[in-house]
Amino acid sequence: MEFGDFVSIFPYIAMCHFQFQDADGADVNDKNWFLSRIDGGWNLATAGGCQTTNFCYNQQYLIKIPEMVGDEACSVVFSLLQMNTRSPDAQKHTIGFILYELTGLDYPRNTPLDSDFFFDHKPFSKTDFNVRREVLMREQLKPGLYCLIPSTINEKSYGSFVLRAFTEHPIDIQPLDYQPSNEFRIDKIRIGDIASEKDLELMNMCLNKLKSVHSSRLYAQKMQEILTFLVDEDFLEEHEEIALESCRSYIALISDNNGPPHITKEDFASFLKLIFFVKKAFTSWVNRNNDDSRPPHSIDSLKLQEFLAGIGILMPKKLVAKAASRYMNPDFATSSRRSYGEVDFNGVLNAIMRFLSAIEAIKCLIAENGDHDRKLYNEIMEYLLSV
């Protein structure tokens, strides 16, 4: 076949290497090439897209390029591959990624970069966004810190991906995310700071209802029965009625594991204080962030991590996605409104209770076995949030 005919018939050529080698057949390991791989996905907490202000909610990856002997820069090839899209009929998203340089910048460590950062800083490099199974980026990176963000072009486009980096020198790639921790302490909440006179009156009326409980143990069903009083008194709206699961989670959080599940009246007062606190924070967030295009009385799952961090509960995006998937309001899951993944007050409260319980369980494991396997503890916490 003549070369001209070949070019006219085949506008695109893909070369596949069955082994990790250069085109001349030499093993790349002889040239000190290295492969780094991370499995990720665009989910309820990370599908921020790139055309809206939600871009900052995509999963971010911190890249550390070390000092190198004999080279001023490291050759890097990044690959972003959509999973389960090999079939010609498979639906593919429009994907790409953007790279930011962090060297010399003052930014919070172990914390996702916020929207202000992306508004104030230009990308170091970026790919075109294409409807392809895989997109590539090749760069020469000097020693320092970088942030790589794989993204779909539209938000709430869900799917799994594999992020790979082929490099001439060893590099470090880690999610730029929170480590699970709890700076939220119920006993440090001052009720006078969060409750009005009406709130205090309602709280006392709820506690007075405990007089009908002859046993010192208050079980979840009775808790829920008393808490519905808050709905009747218009402190909580009907869609915010405290679910039985929240009551059970709170009992599990503070009960003695050696005996039957129960709480004291003092514990119940703390639970009411928690409800008042979360209600105030939730209402303030919704009024400040939601507009007419969003369902009322809900938080977008993309922003749930930010909300939780604001009250002292730090959860990595993977765990936030698990919680959002479990507790999102199905009434808001309408694709035509693109509001899939909305979490209402009751869902937020459930997520908080489940996370606090999981944190306490992990603390017990660390006390018994030490803190040598953080990855295992994160996997256990992920399981506890999903069961």
C-alpha cells in the first residue's frame, strides 16, 4: 500500500506495547523508568466537573518530585483511563486533567485546595477534554510539589478511573485529602451559644417527658417518640424528623459495650444539644449556599465534606461518598434537575452519628493494636459507614 493511501484511510494510529519497554525493545527498567498507579473514581463526593465552581470538589492528588542527580527535571507521562469503557458501545465521559504547581506557595497541608485557590492561580498545564477512554499528558517537572486533578467536563458524571504516572525517577503521589479525625466534642458545646430561649424551653420540655420513663434506661424507640415532639413544636420540620437510626447510632456511641444498649437522662440532654448544634449549622449552611435551582433544606453531596469540616469532623472524600450514598434523600434523585446526591438534615445527622461511632471504634483498635496500619483502619471505617 502506498503511504499516501495509508494516510488517507487511517487518520489515527494507536501503538500498544505488550511489555513496559521502549520502542527499540530495551527494558525501561534499565533506564530507571517507574510506574505509579492509583485507582479512583468520580462519585457523589468527587464528581465536581470542570466548568463550574464545584471544580474544587474533584479528588486532588499531591505529587512530590524529589531532587535528582544529573537531571534538572523529571520526565513524566500521566495517563487517565476510564474503567469499563473498552466496549465500543460503552458510555464514555468527556475527561481530562489539570496540573497546578504548589512549590513555594502557602497552602494548608493534608487539606483539599478550595475554590479560592483555583480562582487565584493559573494551571501549570492541562489537557484538552475529550470523549476518549484514555487521555495523556507529558511534562518535564522540576523538583517540588504539584497538584493533579482528573475531572469530567460535566459535574455529577459518575464512573471509575485509573490514574498512572510513568516517570524517569521515583515520585510520590498521594490523595490531597483529610485524614479521618474528630475535633468535634459534644461536651464542649455551650448550649447558650447555640440555643435561643425558645430552644432551651423545648429542650427542657423534652427532658421533662422522660419522667414517664420509669427505668433509668432509655431505648431508641422511646428516644424517637420524644424527639417527634420537636417536630410538633415546629423546631424541626417534617422532613427533618429524627430517624430511629440516629437514635440507635447515638446509643451505640455512648453506651457501655458490656451491657444492654441504653443512655441516661444526661446523655439524652447531650443528644438534644447535638441536634440543636447541627440544626443551627445546617440551616446557616443552606441559607448561605443554596439557591432556587437546588432542592430546599439539603446539602449537595459534593459539599458535604466541606460542611462536616466546618463543624470539626474531618472525613476523606471516599468516606464522604459512602455516607452520602447511604443517607442521601431519594426524593431529590431526579436526573432532570441534576440534583442527584442531595443530603437533608436527617441524612447529615445520621452521617455524623455513624462517623462518630466509627471513629470511636477505630480508637479502640488503635489502643489495642497501635497505629501502624492506617490504611487498614480506613478500610474498616469505610465498611462501618456502609453497613
